[in-house]
Amino acid sequence: MIVAERKPMEEICAMLSPHSKILVAGCRSCVAICLAGGEREVASLSEALRLYSDLNSMGWDIVETTVERQCEAEWVDELAPMMEGRDAFLSMACGVGAQKVRERFPDVMIYPGLNTSNMGAPAEQGKWDERCGGCGDCVLHLTGGICPIARCAKGMLNGPCGGSQEGRCEISPETPCAWQEIYDSLKRLGRLDLLEATIDPKDWRPSRSGGPRRIVKESAVLSEEEMEWKR
Amino acid sequence: LVHRVVCFACENSAVHLIPEEVCLITLPCSGRVEVRHVLRAVREGADAVLVLGCLEGNCRYHIGTIEARRRVSEARELLVQIGAGDRVMFRNLAPNHPARVKRVMEEVNKLIDTVGRNPLGAKK
């Protein structure tokens, strides 16, 4: 899931200050799970914005809604009736959702209500840990199921650096050393032999270094005729 | 001037002991209170919002008081961030705690003295 957190209220209020008719919209997917942009968070934020508006005579007219997924055009379409007459849209989805809304409603100013952080998973209630760096060239089969890209501060591919002390990373005593975890995992699996092999320098082209990425699954792509039929 | 206090209280806590001048909203469980309820009360002019739950571990629904405490702290964070001041309080009270209710009401008044009256109250 994509993990995000709400921007500070000061920043949100400053962004919205030139506007009067604002639509706040959440997303019931990842950001609802990480308690940042679901129905409940949208209700809290909208009420806080109304209160801020009353206290500071901003005259904001705040309307709120939450869609199933802001990252898919079909669900974004549902916003159309509420978008009428709005001069600002505050997206409580991840950066992907906010951009999909902009593509569908290019004449409305879009503001991000959240800071999108990473691809992670819940560790315990209220805590989410990063798990995947989206490098486009997965090596989990070589590293005992533990990602050295996302979980090692230096993204080391062949063992720990000198900052690994008693299983902890030098960046913080709370951060486990990914390579200690990789070693423990491979030992448990009886596959320490995997550590004998050198992992070649990584091809970073499928990662962010190659610019915006597009995945194409040819079998799912519609031909022009099929597109016409679907329309 | 009488302080405007809104109290969201679990029906199993000390609801019948809350003074008459407090705007009392009884809930089946304190865990039913949402952040937006607290903020709305402040927007309607409340000088302070008190959320009352049962004693810890006594919640009929097991986690109601934990949820309520969490939401009150979230509401407090939002109130402070938008400059409305910390004017929300969560307390655990049982129906047989008249002396403690009195103390809590004194704490509420002290909270209002510290944070000041709600400027929106005068407009209502």
C-alpha cells in the first residue's frame, strides 16, 4: 500500500487561502488504511477547515466527499457533480490520486492535502514501515525476502556497511540493519549459500533514474477497434 | 459570564452528575465520539469540550475509552494547529464519583482560563 500523512494544517490553510469554494475529497484505498485520507480523516479535516475559516473570516465554503479510488478514472468521474462551481480541490489521496483528478478536471486548481511517503505496510496500529523501493528489478529471491533497497539506508547489495552494530542501523537504534535481517532470514531458511554469490551492480534504468515509468501488458491493451466498441 | 461547555459522555459513565449548565450529549459509548464532533462543538462556540468515558478497563465495548482518548488527542492537535487553542479534555469517570466530577469541572474552568474564551461564542 501507499503510505502518506496529512500535511501540517498551517500549510494546508495557506495553500487554500486564495480560494472560497473548496472540495475536499478522500480515497477509500491505501490512504484510508494508513489513517491519512479516508472518510473519517476527510470529515475531521473539513471540520477543522470550517473552524479555521470561521475564526479567521475566510468565508470558505467547504464540501467533502470520499471516492473508492482517486487513482482510477472511473471513480474520479464520480466527482464531476460536486466539482461544479468549485475553485479549489484538496486531494486527501496520494500524489497519484491528486494527479488523476487534475487530468480529469484540468480547469480546477488541485492541492495535495497529504505528503505521500512510500510503499509500505502497517507494523502495528498507528505505525507504517517502508517495504518496497519500487526499483523495478526485484532481488527479494536473493536476500531472504527482505528488500535491501528500501530497508537499508544505503541500499547496499552485498552485505552490511560498517554502521551495522548489534543488528541495528547507524541511522537510528530503532532501525534494524536490513543486512542483519537478511542474514538471519537466509540462515533460518538454510540458504546462507546465497550470500556467497555477488549481486551484480544494479541496473537502475527501470527505477526512477530512467524517468517516469510505464508498464505495458500487451495482452490487456485494447486495439483501436476494441476501443471503439467499448466507447 | 458563564462558560459554554459541551460534554460528550458515555451513558454508562457519570452522566447524571454533570451540572445543568453544561450542554450534555449522551452517547452509547465514549468511543462513538468523532474528531469532527469536538471541532463542530468549538465551531458552534464552545469554550471547552469535555469527553467523558468510563474507567479504563470498564468499557462495555472494551476499547471505547481507548478510541475516545485517541480521538480527543487528534482533535486537540488540530485545534492547536489552526490556532483555536487546546480546549478539549478527556476524563474517565464512574457513576459513583460525585466528588471527582466536581474536580473535573474545576479543571475544565481552569482550562478555559488558560486558553481563553472562544471568540466564536460571542457571535452565536
